[in-house]
Amino acid sequence: MELLLVIGIIGVLAAMVIIAINPNKQLAQARDAKRRADVNAILNAVYQYAIDHQGILPSGIPSGTTPKQICVTKAASCNGGVDLDVLTGSYIVAMPTDPHAPVNGTGTDYFIMHDSDGRLTISAPLTEQSSEISTTR
């Protein structure tokens, strides 16, 4: 009887610890941290490219208010997306992809846009803990 009581108490304590730790929340926070790092890495690579090319941004970056998805490195097809392969190698090892992006897809699930004020915005709309991760410079 005492053994069953001890096992029951241990089970309740274990359940409380698992609820307090909340592994799903921890994993979602880790994925969002990766998204923030990826967005900053892409933005830094684009700006480094522009510095090395007299202020000219890579071709295909849309101007206006509608961002386009960035294609994966060496994508088979990049229909409707922005091909930033000119950045790979010298400015970034490979185009990072969102943790939930399809493995065999052609898009990174990161978006890029150049607005009328000359600011460049990279965004990650598939966040889990916040509304959207976006960096503008």
C-alpha cells in the first residue's frame, strides 16, 4: 500500500514538472530564435552584397508593399520567388529555411521586400510565439 502511495506521489510530481517545463513551448521558442537569427543573417548578407556592389541590391527583390518569398539555394524552380543565390558562398553559406518549411520545397518561407523609402525588410511570418518576426533596415 505504501509503495502504491509513493508511486502515485512520484507520478503527480513528474506530471507537474512536465507541465512546468512545457517542452512544446520550449521547442517553439527555439524555432522562433532560429527564425530571428535567419532573418538577420539574410539581411546582413544582402547589405554586405550591396556594400561590395556600390549600393546595388541583388536583382529580383520586389519594390513596393508586397513581399516575395526567398527561394532555397539552387532551387529547381523559383517561380514567383526571389533567387538570392548570388549571396551564397561569399556572403552566406546557404540560404536558411524556416524550421517548418517543406524539406523538398523551393521556398524558404522567409520573405523579402524593398520599400519606397529605400528600406529592406526580411520577414518570417510562420512564427509560433509571436505575431511575425521581421527586420527592417
